[in-house]
Amino acid sequence: MVNPTFPAGQAGVCHGALSQPPIGGGALRQKVHGLQMRMTRNPEADRLRSGPSLQSGGVNMCDSVGEGRLSPWTVSDLTTAERALLTGFRQWFRHGTAGAMAAMRASFGVAGVPSSALLPLFALLGTFAVTNAGRPAFRCPSCSRVGMDEMAVLDALAAMQAGEGDVTTQVFDRWLPLVALTMATDSARELADILDGARIRLPRRRPARLIALAAE
């Protein structure tokens, strides 16, 4: 089983790994398995595995260097559900599915997010590990600031809940090739449905336009 870590590029970048999710079944599990098979056949996987990774310890390696632009928001500005999802993003990219599971379950429990939301979240995050995919700039779990890319992904999920799937697709299209884009959109839709069922609504913060302007 290939378990890649993303290369640092610069100091302070969080790393992630794709590993087999220990929950669930059905279509989303098949999607995650398909993503893993892509990584197994991906010639870039050796380079990803050989990249350096951050180690846990007393030193906070997370700063603004190499982690993308900062948004106007801090973690304390977010709703409980947004913080839970953000924790999921950051923990997954730093520790992979197995290493992040406990922290993700705990944060979901505090926010009242059903544990069934983990599988579509894993499937969504896994799309960023396929061949030719870009990667949003997720910051380290200890960061108090929220990056523009992080807010864009949160807002993409909020847009899906609001029935604006085209906005979700537009945000993910920045990083993903076509097949992965379709899978990410489907996973976001299933995640949004689970949040709706739990009566959890993510607020629209609309950073997508700011990101587009920053990229010009």
C-alpha cells in the first residue's frame, strides 16, 4: 500500500498521506480505492514518498512561509462545524487517514457532525493525491490563522449546501484534473447531504473571488 507524503517545498508546509479508510463501504469506498490504485501506478509517488515530513514536537513549524495567502479569518472566527472540517483537512494532509482518525472523530463529535461524514471527506481529500492534481495550501493543525485556500474549500462545501454546485466545481477546478474534479464534486455533494441531514449549515464566506484576483 502506497502511503505518500507531500514534499515540503518550503518550511512550514503541512504534509499528508493517502491510506485506506477504516470505515464504510459502497460507492465512496470504491472511489477511495480507485484513488489509491492511481497513486500505486503514479510514477510521481516515489518522489512524494521520499519528500521530507514534519515531525511532532515542541517546536511549532507552522508559519506563513510557503503555505499560501492568509484569509481575513482566524480559526476563532469560524463556526464549530467549520472548525471541525478544517481540523479534518489539516490533520489528513499532515498525518494521513489512520493518523488523523482520532482527532477527526473527536472534532466531529464536538461539532455534532455525524461520523458518516468521514468517508466522503476522505474521498474528497483523496482527489488531491491523484496524478496531475494540485494541492490546496492547507496549514498546520496548530495554526490560528486560516489560509485563503482553506477558506475556498470550506466555501465550496457551503456553496454545495446552498445549491450552487457550479461554484463548488469552479473552486475545485483550480487544482484538479477532470476525472478527479468529478469525484471531488460528487464527494462534496454527499458530504453536504450528510451535513444537511444533521441540520448543520456552513456559512457562505465567498473567498473564491479573492483567490481568483490573487492568482491574476
